[in-house]
Amino acid sequence: MDASLTPTEFNAEALTQVVPTLQAIIDQGVLAGAVTLVWRKGEVVQTSAIGHRDIKGGLPMTRDSLFRIASMTKPVTSIAVMMLMEEGKLKLDDPVTRWLPELANMQVLNDPAGPLDATTPAARDITVEDLLTHRSGLAYAFTSMGPIAYAHEEKLGSPLANPLTPDQWLKALGELPLTYQPGERFHYSHATEVLGFLVARIEGRPLGEVLKARIFDPLGMVDTGFWMPPEKRSRMARLYQAPLEGPLKDVSFPETDTPPAFEGGGGGLISTADDYLKFARMMLGGGEVDGVRLIKPETLELMAANRLTEEQRGHGFMGMPFWLSQGFGLGLSMILDAEKHQWMGAGAEGAYGWPGAFGTWWQADPANDLILIYLIQDSMPLGPEAVTAMQSQRPTARIGGPMFQKIVYAALG
């Protein structure tokens, strides 16, 4: 073996480029800090903690820094759903009105950006699969245009820090029209929040308790949850926004003394790189890691297989040709064309994951027995018509993720 190669066949010298590359972005004043982790064939081959988790407090980023992982929560909630499916408590084609009567008799906008009172009755009820694939017709304010975007913001509030109870929120959601007919097309939405509350109703206890008992405790994810107690808060990475000019602005969520009633299964979790590595290893292991099995291998295969039609992949996502190289399964996206995917980052065909709105990202690559985790806290607009609002921020902080990916895969050769 070449002396420059690690036992896991990485070029060790090439991997050292991760830190100076990300440090250069931090030095530009658009990113506070980052944690990276690369795992392959049973061992961590690269990890780094760069910059600060708290600029004002002068606190450095550490490997155990806590991050709001936003939509990296979605695969976790989706695993809980699939566990219930294996137990016969739900089926993919079940209408969710069986547990969520708030979503019965939905109306659908005649024009996705048109008036809220110009609607047609939904052709059918939303199913569990519709929610898992974001083809439910539901919406997010930040993925929508026109009146429906502002109605979501007004009636539902933030999907990440919300004062409503689950029952109040579901009632408000059911009073809004769908943007598209169920099953018609991928439209990123509150679907996984709905799935989380569905899981909670089936199990008869809050989502956080379900995830802790079914996933976090069995996997040893001791630093993952919807709320962090005071003794852990000094490890929280602050959330920063990069305006067009001037220094980074701290826009962190206020801390609460008690756990929230609203536990958003689509984006509310806080975690660390090592905790999420345990979850990602479970996924890469076909539902099992370190002797703990959560789901069957064939269930994981279902999740990681594309379910979008060619027509559905022809639509853009957040102003990008997101599906040019990718598909979407049950709570996960996956690479379908590795060559075309180079415009976004790097990965082999069949690699899967799902990112978070604050720049957090992970990928499990079965072909290379490889996991990459990249954690930052870079705020993006999550209000109505966010694609337009993002133009008022410096985008530079987000290039670190694809650069990290390309360095790792180049080091692998």
C-alpha cells in the first residue's frame, strides 16, 4: 500500500485540505465555524472543528458542539414511521385521515400562486406515502409563492420554534388549501411535521418521547433531542446570518426552560456530529449498527429507492434543477447520476441523505462504505417567497459543503 494512504484507502495528505479550505471561508467573515466528520469501513478517518461556535463569547467550535440540524430531522422521523409500518400499525397507502381527521375534505388551489378561495376538492385523501415523498400537496411558506405562502406564515408560524400545540397546529393546517392534488408532484412541505404528529398519535405520547425510546436510546444518541437542558447549552453553536455587508448577525433561537409542546418532526432536532454518525451508520448498515437493529434491510432499501416520476423530477426545487442528478424516496434523496451530480457536490450512485436549512448536511454512500457529515449554523430565510429573499444574503458560506465533499472524494480517488 502507498505510504500516503490510510488503512481505509484515503490519501491522508489530500484529506488535510479540508481545514484550510473551510478556514478560508471563515476568514472571509461569512461563516462562524464548522464541524466535519468522515467515516469509512468502520472508522473515523477525518474530523475537524474549525472557527467558533459562539463569536461574541469567544468559544471555539468543538467536535461535540450542538447544532440545530433542521431538516436532517426528516430522515429520523421517517425511520420512526417505517418502524411502525413493520409492526403493522400503518401502511404506505393508508389515508392519514384515519389518525388525523383535521386533514379530511381538503381543498386544492386552482392556481398554486392564486387566490385562496379559488379551489377544487381534493381528488383523494393524503396517504402516508404522499407525506414521506413530499407529494401530499401540502406546503411550506418558504417553498411557496403568492397568497398561500403568506397564509402559511400567518396561520402556522415557524416550523422550527412554534408556540402552538400539535392539535392546534394540525387544525390550522387543515383549514388551508393544498397547493397541488395529492400525489401530483414533489412540493417540499410540512409533510414530515405531519408525519411526526401522526407517529405521536399512534403511539399515544409526544414525538420526542417516541424518538428517544425507539431510536436515540437504542443507538446511544445521548446529545440528540428537541430541547437541550441548561447544563448542555454552553455547547450550542450559535445561529448566524450573513448580510450583504458587515459582520455576521446572531439570530439564534431563544432558549426555553422547559421542552416545547411543538416538536417538529420535519426540522426541530438538535444533535452532534458523533450522534448523527450513529444514525447514519444504522442507515448504511441496512437498519442495524453495533448489534442494534431498528428496521429490516428491505425496509431501508424501500426508503433509499427513487419514487419520483420523470415528470416530477422535471420540476425545479428552490429555484434549482435539484432533480437533474437525484431522486427522492421515503424521507431521503439519492444520487441517480454521479456524473451529473458534480454540479452540487460529490457522491457515488446510490448515495443518500437529506440536508438541513442551516447548512447542515450528511450523506451515506453504500458503494464506498462511506459517511460524510458537515455541520454549520448559517441562517437562511424561511419566510414566504424565500427564493427571492435569499438574494439579500451573501451565499459564500454554503459553498463549504460541496467543497468538503469534493475534497473527500478526490482523496478517495
